[in-house]
Amino acid sequence: MAPLEQLRFLLHITHSSGIARRYFVTNGFDGALTMLGLMMGFRISGGVAPAVMIAACMGAAIALGMSGLSSAYISEAAERRRELRELEEAMLVDLNASAHARAARLVPMLIALVNGMAPFLISLLIMAPLWLEYFGILVKPSPIDTAIIVAFLLIFLIGVFLARVSGGFWLWTGLRTVAIATVTSLLILLVGV
């Protein structure tokens, strides 16, 4: 069986596709809102050096990624071991060489990668205007404003993805996620005044 087919099979027998999808959305949304919060903070604070903004954002992106990676791995590995042990007890057989045992080892790693990479990659996308400006590429209207626009766009796209999963109306779901980002931004503006 090809590696991708095997992975699909292991996700299928553990019913983990939905878990991976939820982790992607949850942590991706966390990453986007965190970066939006940082950008709004930079925006209202005035003159923050680009190197400081990039360092702060990278620190947050790495922390979000590592938190997602480690927390998902620890919790999913424990759940998979428990499920395997319960299955072995119910069947009165050792399943160490089975597909279920392989799934108990591999699926937590896959889910952890999804959980860790979602906020990290989304954060990097939102930070892209800062990097461009840092390397001398002029970003209009400004790198912070462009990063805020990118954050809102990615948050909207996460809503569209959720609509596809749930069968809902893409525009409505996208606008709901944008409403959450808008309320977040307004709260930051209120606190920063």
C-alpha cells in the first residue's frame, strides 16, 4: 500500500480525519487571531521597528506551532494508546503488529503536525508584508495595514472552509469569522486608547 493510501486507511480506522480538520481550523484560527492582535497592537502603538515586529511575530508563531504540536501529540497519543488497549482487552489478543497499533503510533504524529503547522504557516502568511518591507520591497498602504488585510482574508477563508465542511453558505460563515476578527480588533483598539 502506498504511503498516502496507508495514511488515509489509518485515519479511516481511527476516525481521525474530523479531528485533524478541527485541529487545523481551531489552531489556524488561533494563529490568525494572534497575528491580527499583534498587528493591531503595532498599529496603535506607533513607531515599532520592523525588526522588533518580525521578532515578536516569529516568537508568537513558533510558540503557537510548538504548543499545537506538543499538546496534540501528548493528548492524541494517550487517547490512541487507551483505545488500542481497550480493543485488545475486548478481543483478548495482542494487536502490536496490527494496523490499529500502527495507527496508534502514526496518527498522533499526523494530527500533531496539522495542529502545529496550521498556526505557524498562517502566521507566516500574515507576516509576509513585514518581511517584504524588511527586505526593501515597498508595501502599500503599509506593511502593518497589509498584514491586517491578509489576516482578515485568511480568517474569512477559514470560514469558507468551515462552510464547505458543514455544507453551510460560504459567504455567511466567512462573514461570521470576519465578525469575530472585527470584534477582536475593536477590543484591542478600545484597550489601546
